[in-house]
Amino acid sequence: MKFINYLESITGIGIYPLVSLMIFFMFFALVTLYVIKADKSYINKVKNIPVSNELQ
């Protein structure tokens, strides 16, 4: 018996892909909003960390 046959026998299994898609979409929407609203000076400071000699 294939794995898909086991999944088809579970009642209400169809909601899980929808919930997963919603979580995925909301996560990337929130990350996008964070990036758009982030302070540009902070972004530049963090961007230069790998090449900076400053220790904090």
C-alpha cells in the first residue's frame, strides 16, 4: 500500500496543506514588512558586519 493511500484514509487531512500554505505566506509577508520598515542605518550597519573591524 502506498503512502498516499494512508493519507487519503485520514479524515480531514485536506486542511493541512491549506494551513501550511497560510503559515508560509504569513511568515514571508511579515519578513517582507520587517525589511521594508527597518531602519536603513541599522541595515547598513548589519550589512557591513562581516567586513568591519569594529568590536562591540
